[in-house]
Amino acid sequence: MKRIVNQPKEIDGFRVVQDGFEMMKALVTGETIMHWESGNSMFPILMSEEYCKIRPVTDPNEVNVGDAVFCSFRGQYFMVHRCIDKVERDDTIWFKIGTTGSMIYGWTNEVYGIAESTNIFQERLEEEEKEAS
């Protein structure tokens, strides 16, 4: 059974952070956070408006192909998406990032956290389900 929440500041002892730069700063300092995004690009790993718990990456080797990760591209665009491939070039580990479907965003070496589903959703998802039935 899923849990519905309404704009919390904290869930299960973890701070809720939505701003990408704030998320990156929290993860770099070792903080595990909660975050949600809308859309179905990560289904079935993460559902639209499901909070995910994101723990910091302390070593790039702990990221595996198939993981949902919080990463950035060109230092500006932050998102939670899937690691599709992983290679090492010139002593740097690079990650190919995309959706669970066929969309590929590209390569980055800026992976800050690994995300996991929580089965905790924004309250408005429940409202949308009521409207659909």
C-alpha cells in the first residue's frame, strides 16, 4: 500500500529537497535526502511523483548499470535517471544516462547520488487517481 504525503519538509527522518543545486550540495556533504519528480521516464523503477531516497555516492565504482542516479550535465541540468552504461577513460569514470525506455541523454562524470523507490507519493497523485475513476 502506498503512502501519501502533502509537501513535507521531512520524510522518515530525511530532509525533502527539490532544488537541484541544493540536492547536489546535500549529497556532496554526505546527506541522504528525499526527492520526487513527475513523469514516467523512470517507470517502473520510480513512478511519477513518487519520493525517492537518494544516498550520496562516495565512490564512482559503487554506481552500477541499471541504477537510478542523481546526476548533472554540463553543471546546469540536474535529474534522477538511469545509468545505461559505465566506462573508464583517463582515470575518470563516465556514466551514460537515459530513461528506462529508449531516451539517452548522454555521458556525464557528475553522479552525486543513487536513488531508490519508497512507495511514498505526493498527495495530488491520489487526487488525480480519484478524478480518473
